[in-house]
Amino acid sequence: MKTIKVALAGAGAFGIKHLDAIARIDGVEVVSLVSRDLAKTQGVADKYGIPHVSTSLDEALALPQVDAVILCTPTQMHAAQAIACMKAGKHVQVEIPLCDVYEDGEEVVRVQKETGLVAMCGHTRRFNPSHQWVHKRIEAGEFNIQQMDVQTYFFRRTNMNALGQARSWTDHLLWHHAAHTVDLFAYQCGSPVVKANAIQGPIHPELGIAMDMSIQLKAANGAICTLSLSFNNDGPLGTFFRYIGDTGTYIARYDDLVDGKEEKIDVTNVDVSMNGIELQDREFFAAIREGREPNASVAQVLPCYAVLNQLEQQLNEA
């Protein structure tokens, strides 16, 4: 088996998650690490045994041995960097969100079709064992969603990442965190979103973003979703999904799944790992080896960003 050689851009909280995941996957080697702080990046590279370090993605893309790139960079760079990777002949996985301007996402999909390379977006909820368990029940015809009720809650009143470190860019409830649920809802229902509404709270005076938001969705098959998001919530933190269906109720808290009576459901045998990022990365590398479209390809997730674009326009007009 030929080793897939990877460049990873972004040595922050999510970059580290991918490095840990890749360490558990046979036949894959990270050969280049790119991030803006050279000394910090070198420290991470030393820990993971990565031979090439740079502050320039272009420098990593010029390395002939690099087959694929994983982008864990600031949101605003995602689309342009994904396009640059494909134009350099590299397969690419870009962390969520694919874009924060819908037309940029459309261009990523156009370049993917033009190049035929594997291009995937990190919609991890498709891969988490808890959500996979529900998906398999739906595919087997044993469960149909009537409603999803989702809470995405953080306490993040300053620019901090998942490790509590200062960020150089501003996160976004709509284009980042809502993207997880908008995509998952349509994916789990097997039906596109046909109606979407949103309201938001006050705009933060320094960050320039809404810190609270509420979104309603309806799928073509009649299922509905209510999503509440906040950067103001002082615990418990995380995203909590309640699936209300025709044959049961299930509550997913990351990789834990319980029924409506809070009785634990064993999801340990759903896939080869309980780590959603690892499963996401495994799908990316398997698609490269097999020459096929991955689950969560940029084309598959683009409809999610069309909904986000519609919601942004609605919020701007309000």
C-alpha cells in the first residue's frame, strides 16, 4: 500500500486533533506542517515527527511528495486555499465551514469538478458514531425523523479557540456552527431543506457578530428542526441533538447516545473508532485510494451553504 503523504495547514486546536487522528491511521504520513507562528509550528512538528515546517501554504504545495492537504486554517481562508490546493494537483479536506461567502463555495465545487480531485469538507457530525447509529436506523427503515431539536452552546465572549488560546480571527455562529446542524438535518432526513428562518440577538460591539441565534428548518419530507446557538452560555457547553421520530427519541451528546428515558445506547461497534475526526480522515484517505467521491464531499455539502446564505440575507434585511 502506497503511503499517502499529507500537508496539514493550521497547527491550532483542530490541527492537533487531525494529527492525533492520523497517527492512528495506517498508510498515511504528515510530511509538512504549515502555520503562521514558525516557532510554535516547529514545536508541534517536533512532537509529531513532521520533517517540513513552513509559514507558507504555497511552499508546502510545491513539495512534489505531497498528495493531499488538510486545511485547519481560519474560516475566511478556506475556499481560496482549497482552490489553491486543487490547482496544485493535491486532494484537499477543508475543515468546516467550506466558505463564509456562498459564491466562493460554488467556485470550490466548480474547481473540484474540473480537476476530478477528492475535495471534502469536515462535516464531522456525519461521522460521529452516535449520529451514524441513528443514520443506520433511518437507512434500514426503522426510524424516521419528525423533529430535531439542537442546542449549540459556548461561553466565548472573546476570540478564543477550543484550547482556550487567543484566535487571530472571529468565529461565526451562522457560517460555522449552524453549518454542522443544517447539513446533518438534511443528511439524516435524506431530504433537502426547503424552508429556513432565523433571528439573532444583539451584535457584539467588539467582535461584530451576533452572540445568540435561533434557526428553524423544514425538509421537503416534512421533518422540522429547531436550532439554538449561543456564545453567551456559561455551561454546560457543547452541542446536544434530540432526534424525535416515529419509533423513538434519541439524544446525542457528541459520541454518547441515549434514548428518551436517558438509557445509554452502545455505539462502540458502529465504526472502527469512536473518534469522529479520525473517522472523517479515514473517509478522506479511503476516497483518495479508491478514486471515489467521499461522504461530505464539497458538492454534497454545498446545499447547506446555500441555506446559510439565504439565512444571512434574511438576517441582514431584518
